[in-house]
Amino acid sequence: MLIVPGRAALSAARRATALAQAKAVAPGISAIDARWIHLVVTTRPLSTEETAQLEQMLSYGPAEEKGSRLGTRTGMELWIAPRIGTTSPWSSKATDIAHVCGLACVTRIERATEWTFAGAGDAAAIGAALSDRMTARGIVRERD
């Protein structure tokens, strides 16, 4: 499985709303950020050209604002992705587009959100506050 980082997942206004939701369950959170992460399953390793094409296809949306990413040395990271065993409508369409663009070896592209937090709090509670429990699941990773 390939992991292809994407661009910012939230506008400044949506980031502020998400920060308020996170602070409601974890008052120690001081900052929040989110970007798309793409999980790509293929039948074989991609060539350099295919990898470049895939990365170009998955670099949609607004570029990240300068300085919007939180420091990578502190805080928590949480990925929220569709539940295992489900295929999101986004995934179906993205996989179809990859096939039309000549990437027949791609069997599935799924999109997750990588949330990064500065401050302290219960990552599981924050994930529950930010995700739809019926369709998504969070994976918490403490940063070193």
C-alpha cells in the first residue's frame, strides 16, 4: 500500500470550528491542523512516471497556507478514515478516475484525514468529536 500525502483538508474557518470541537473534549489543545492522506492499493509497484502521475492527481484543493502545519516534533497525530470493510463514494470515483487516466494497476484509492494537534488531551476523545462514528474510525499516533 502506498501512502500519498495530500494538501490541506480544511479552510481557516473550518479549522477554527474543528479546534472548538476538540477543545470541548480536550481543553489543553492549543492548535489543530488537517491534511488529506491517500491510501493507494495497487496490483504491482508503480513506475516513476506512474507515481508522479498519481501524486499530481492527488494534489487537489488549496495549497497549504505558509506556516499552517504544526511542528512535527510535538503533539499528537490522529488519522480518521472510513471503517474497514467499507468503500466510500470518494474512493469509488477516485479509483475510476485513476483507471481512465491509464493507471489500471490501481485497485483502490481511499482518502483519510490526518489531524495534527498541539497541546494535551485524550486523542481518542478528540477523534470521536471530529469523526462520524457511523462511517469513520480514528487511529491515534503519539509523536516522538
